[in-house]
Amino acid sequence: MIIQIQGDIKFQITLDPSTWIFDDRKVALDEALTAPKEEEVISFKDDTEWNRQIIEGSSKPPTLKSEKKYKNQQLLEETFIINLKPFLEYTEPGRGEAAMITYTHDEGTTILPYNDRDKHYAQFSQDGKRLYEDNMIDLVVIDDNDLKTRLKHVTAITIK
């Protein structure tokens, strides 16, 4: 199954967690909890068409770094998460930084501020296997290399 980001947003985004195992933006949960944060800045010296497509997201997500960083065996054994920040930003909330994100999960709903989106991670695998048969995720909130919150079996994301 897929998860749609809905609500007071300009663009609805559909998340398919089954594809994230191939995405370079994924990181092993252990690494996220121990390693210092490092943001890779992408800059281009020209404005050729393919650069524009990469920046605007019309191209497929990058996979080459993952292929080099993680060996096939690691992909089958590790627990992976992916930061939700880029997906949440693509929606362009109507209220901007004042927006709130509602995560619907097994225990009800949890509302978190949009301006903390860089701390929101989707855990989509556990020990090399998907978390749930229906392909849903757990939301993990990581702040200063410390796991603060875990919401189990997130089925919907709404921004208001």
C-alpha cells in the first residue's frame, strides 16, 4: 500500500515505502543514532535541462551512492529509515512553517509541528525485511542522535 500526504497543501504527495530500499537518501537506523548529521549540498554551475529535472524532482531518486555504500548483504540485514523532510516540503503547506502534521497510527493520532520536519524519519525496514505486510511505516523522531518518539504503523499523514 501507499501513504498519501493530504490536507491544506498545494501538492498531494504519494509515498511508496517499498521503493525506498533503492533510494540514496535512506540511512541505517544505527548510523542515524550515532553519526553526526551531515547534509550534502547539491549545486550546479550551469542550468542545463537535466540539472533542472533533478532539482525539481522529475527524475528518479538517486541510487548510485547506496549501491556503493551498502553491500547487498547489508540491505538484507540492516534496519533502514529515510528522512521525511523533502517529501513534506514538496507538498508546500498552505500555512507554511506554522503548519501542523497529523500522523494517524495504531494508537490514534499524533500532531507534530511542521517546522520540526527535519527530525521526522520513516522506518520502512527491520533487519532487512519490511515492517508490515501492508507496507506501512513507523515514524521515528530523532533529535540530537536520540530517538525521541516512535509511532507504530503510520497509515496516513495530514498537514493542516
